[in-house]
Amino acid sequence: MKNILKISAFIVFCFLFPGIKAEDGYRLWLRYDPVTDPAVLAQYTKSIKAWIIEGESSTLRVAGVELQSALNGLLGRSITSVKAVKRNGTIIAGTLAGSPVISSLKLESRMRGLSPEGYIILSTKYRNKKVIIIAANDDAGVLYGIFHFFRLLQMHKPVTELEITSSPLVKLRLLNHWDNLNRSVERGYSGFSLWNWNTLPDSIDQRYTDYARTNASIGINGTVLTNVNANALILTGDYLVKVAALANVFRPYCIKVYLTARFSAPVEIGKLKTADPLDPEVIAWWKKKADEIYSLIPDFGGFLVKANSEGQPGPQNYNRTHADGANMLADAVAPHGGIVMWRAFVYDNNVPDDRAKQAYNEFVPLDGQFRKNVLIQVKNGPVDFQPREPFHPLFGAMPATALMPEFQITQEYLGSSVHLVFLAPLFEECLKADTYAKGKGSLVAKVIDGTLENHTLTAMAGVSNAGSVRNWTGHSFAQANWYAFGRLAWDPYLDSGQIAGEWIRMTFTCDDEAVQRISKIMLNSREITVNYMTPIGLHHIMYAGHHYGPGPWVNRGRQDWTSVYYHRADSIGIGFDRTSSGSNAVSQYYPPVRDIYNNIQTCPENLLLWFHHVPWDYKLKSGRILWNEICYRYDEGVKSVRLMQNEWGKTSNFIDKERFEQVKELLVRQERDARIWRDGCILYFQTFSKRPLPAGVDKPEHDLQYYMTHKYTDVPGIR
Ligand code: GCW
């Protein structure tokens, strides 16, 4: 009886909401479900009748497969591929060189400005027929143009008067997977690694193709398959054939594979006595290794290296510099067109006076010493992917070196796959920060796209959040962070609001009211999280080990891994004094940024405790004293999660049941764990401030001891 009731309820539901189908999230933002708005559908039906892709290549072939399935899906009927333009409404895609139709249209002047991988989408006429042209100088551009066109359709945008030009502003747009060979994923919260090393190379999971399609749809053109805490085994012949099998799947989608290189590999798998980068045998070993890799994977991208950081081996083990190490590897891959991405996330074995200064101190003196095919990969902030950090002072400080940013898409410090946190505003905040390296307007984005210092080798990396769970990222909204990274890597000047709007329309619904509601949730979510985790510039106060919950009391182990090192709370106040009278980290920024940060009056309040040790009774702009403001922000953070729950509740008519319920349930857990952050941190800091909770702030449910010993049992990634 119960089942019959359930089934009838489902039938009624489908009848009421015919467009809303069961959805497990696997298709991400490439859903291609029929357009349900009758007016939009009528317009598309009129404007799109047939398609041609002119030219022959594996990329154009997969573009055709995608075009066919997207058009059939979105328009709800079969749109056939044709050999010649015979009717209005034909889509013609191809390159200037490979498509007779496109080359006959005299588009050269329009296309001259396109960089490689760029495209135009144009409504025009060909032999008196109305056509839509998707044209590029290379096959990759055709593929990206086609995906752009789908984005328009998925967003229900008009496709009649198209005149779109787009080129990527960053050359290499890469995901970094922190995936281990046993399929565990460091800081991964979405199941196991996508790469099944046991069954490769013979078994090719459909996921590999869908991963490549998805990345191509947002312009990602490279993937580092392995963890930066590297295992040398990946460089052995047995594994390289597996890597080659993945490269073969990704190639048509214009995605190159890269690997992490363990610096001690010549010793570990090469049986040499040393990995000294200046040793002739070591140099020869890496050259031979590179030759072997390129014989299997001719378009191999190159190496990513974490050296002399958190116990990883590196050139400093042999009294050599980062430049010596990077250049040796760069010389090995250079004859094949490969590159080396050398990470600046370093710290040595001695605890520094301020860890935030370390990368700058080690790398700035090396500016100008790196080979042309080396990029220095710099985290967005100077400490470690915190909910809020100032931009990394290395941006703008190494003019003779190609720098690339590393963002973290996986939410190591932002609630793993449990909390709804849209990261585009965090990425955007860094990209749009003004370094003043060459005066006003020297944005981080300009360092990255090469325009500030005329660099042609440019790149951007994001630490992936994709794994083996059915919907790839765990939280449905975590998909948006993957999407946002790709879009910003294509164009670092994009606005978070635009990105959110695109993603919501493609992923959930085109209903304007629902889009606005969801957009509001997304755009506020990062600030909300900062409030209940690390307000006013607090940082690195998370639980040791898993980094999910609060741990401001963590005081054991290596000092610069503890929380007390960073918050420095005492009876007078709280915060890390990085001013000229403290650690002087401010001096690593150009004026006037350094002066603004140095002065407690001008330092942005959202970074106040990053740069200053501030008395508990210091008055903030709100009129509240610091202690009250801290409590208020924590409390507001929690209350805002409740507002998010409320808003989400109002979208139920527009979202399929599966994803609606999943998000709803996760928001319950987010609110619960936000309270743990709030109460744990307030109670702990109160032991220093010795002040009462201000009026209006909810009282903690338990005592401090409870929070200090709290164990999480339902959070991915915590064992
Ligand atoms: O944030 C820290 C993480 C480590 C990570 C390291 C890094 C891959 O906690 O898990 O190691 O950063 O970026 O190298």
C-alpha cells in the first residue's frame, strides 16, 4: 500500500512538473535536456535545421558527436548533419583552412585577432541562406566555439543575431589532481581517484571521456594526473603506458596530460646514488626519461614539481637552488616542447618567524634565473588556501619569470564537500587584486595573463575536486567551483555573478526567479563561510589533520602548523602582527599596498587580524569593539546559513527532487557544523578576552571541552 502511494505521488509530481526529471548529477552542466520554454523552443526550431562540420580530425569528429547529441537533446528532435548548405538554419563549423564554406566567407579580418583556440560565432548568410558560423583558426577553437554555442542554448539565449568573438587569455588552463596511485585522493572529498590504475590501459571507463568533454566545455586544456606529493612509480614504464591510454582518450578533446615528478626519482626508480640536479648522470637520466615519455605520449605537457616542501625531496637536499632543479627538468623536456611548473609553496625544516614570508624570500632572489619553459606555480595567498587571504606577494615581484596561480577547487579549508561555498568570488578577489607592481592597475590577472610583463607562456591551475562519486564532486554546488575555475582560466576578468548565472541556468533551471535566488545563495556563500570560520582576517585555526572543523586550540607539533602560531590570542588582543614592527611581511608588497596593510586604520577590516595584533577593545567601523565584532560575525555566519536554507527551500518547484533533497540535507549539516565553528571559536577566544558574549549572539550549547574533543563521523575525507 505504502509503495502504491509513493508511486502515485511520483506520477502526480511528474504531471505537475513535466520538465523535472530524475537527476543524479552525473551530466554536470552538460545536460542537454529539451528546452521547455515554448517560445524559446520555437525560436530554436526555426533557427536551427541542420549542421555541417567541415574538415577531418579526431577533434572535429568528437565535436560532431557532441553537436549531434546536444542539438537532439535540447531541441527534442533529430537535427541532421548535412553535406552542403541547402536551407536556412544550417550551422557550419570548421577552421578557416579546413572549411571551404568558411574560407569563402571572407572572415580573415575578423579572425585575425583570434589567438590560438579562439573562435567566432556569427549569424550570416551563405548563398542566400541564413547560417550560423562557428569558425576558428584551429580545431580546438572549433570545439570551444561549439561548446559556447551550447551554453547559449542551455541558457535560453537568442541565437539569431550572433556576433561573438572569444579567445582564451591564458594559454595553459590546468586541473591538478592530488591523486595517489592507490586511488586515494589527498584532500579529496568525492570518492576515489578517477584514474583506475589497476584496470588501465586495457579498460577505458566512459568517465574518462566524460571528464574530457566536461573540461573541454569550459576550455580546460591540461590535466596533471598525479599528486604533488609524488610517487616516482608513475614514471616507470608500467605506469607510463597507462598514462598514454588516458592521453589517447583526452587528445581529441585538446587536453594534454602532465605528471608530477618526484625529485628523487633517479634514486628511487633509476638506481642512481644521487638526484643532484647538476650531476651529469642525473641530467642524463631525466633526459632519457623525458624521451621515453614522449615516445609514448608525443604531446605530453610536462612536469609539475613540489620540491623541498613538507618533506618532499628537492634540489636543496644537494645544496642547489630551486632554479637549478627546475632548469634541469626543463632542459629534459624542452626538445619536445614540454614545460615545468615548479611550485612556490615551500618551506624548509626550520620554523620561520613568519611562514607567510617564505615563498617570497626563497623565490624573489631567483627571478631571471629560470629557463623559458619554466613557470613558477604560486598559491593564491601566502599561507595556504584559507577562506580569506591577501593575494600572494610573489605576484608582480618576479617580473622576469612566468608565474601561474594555483587555486584550490577542492574545499580543503572550506567545508569539504559538505558546505555550499561558491569559490568564484574567492578566485575573483585574488585575480582583481591590484599589486601596484607597475603602478595602479597592475592586477594579479595581468601578471597571470602575461600582459603586465610581456610573458607569452601563461597558465592557471586549479586543484580538482572531481572524484569517483556519481555526481563527480559530492555536493551538487561543488560542481560550480570546477565550472568557475575553467571559466576564469579562460578569462580571468570574468565576474562571479555572470559565472554563477551561466552555471545555474545550465545545471538547474532557467526560471529567472529561481536563478536569482540561487545566485544570491551562491554569491553570498563564501563570505558567510568566512564569517563562521575565520572572520576579520583570522586564518589557519582549523582542526589539525582533517581541516574541516575548528581547532584554534591546536598548539602541538611543528609550530607553524599550529593554530596558536597564527592567531596569537593573548590577554591584550588577537592577530598576527605582520606590520613593520612585527614580522614585516607587509614589506613584501609594493607601496601603497604595504602602507595600507601596515596601518591599522587603513588595513581592510576583512584582513585586519592577518596583519595586526589588535586589542580586544579596539573599535571597528561597525562601532563595535573587536571582541564583540568577532562574536557577532561568527553568529551572523551561522544565521546566514539558515537564510540560505530558507532560500533554497523556495526553489523546490524548479529543481529535481534528487538534487533538491541532497542540497537541503547538506545545508542542515552545514548549519550544524557552522555552529560548531562559532561556538568552539568563541568559547576558546573568550578564555583570552575574558569578556561576556554580546547581546543578540546565541549562547553555545556545550562547554569548550566538548568542542575540543568533538569527532566528526559523517564528513567525507575524515577517517
Ligand atoms: O594545504 C596543504 C595540504 C596538503 C598539500 C599541500 C600542498 C598536497 O594540507 O595536503 O599537499 O598543501 O599544497 O602541497
